[in-house]
Amino acid sequence: MTHIVRDGRDTDFLRGNWLPKGGSVATTKPLLFSYVDGTRLTVEQGLINHRWVRDISDALSNRAVVENFSLRDELQGMQTQ
């Protein structure tokens, strides 16, 4: 199920099913998600200047780094309306 984001104010950045390739960060990037401390960013907040990166709580494992770059690639050029 894909969520239409529009302005991103009502969609959870990590748990909402809004990613361009489908799914959520939590389900498609589980290792990366495990490094994020309980943030409740919206998509709108998370996309501004890559704000979501600031909530990563520790040094990433090699596999989590791969997921991080994969997510960055997927979000490249994405904007809310």
C-alpha cells in the first residue's frame, strides 16, 4: 500500500508507507531504523535539509550504512507538494 504524501504534514517519516519504491523506512530499511531513537518526524520535517539523519543515534554498522545510502538515493530530488 502506498500513501500519497502531498505536503507530508500527516505522514510519519519512519513508519508511514510513503517511500517512492513502496513501504516505509521501518519495513524496507530495518537495520537503519534500529539506529533511530524514537523520533516522530513527519515526512515534511524529515525531508527538509535531510533532517531525518540527525536522529541516527550511533555509529552505523556496514549493512546499516548501505541502507542509509539506499534511502538517500531513493529520496534524491523528492519534494512535498
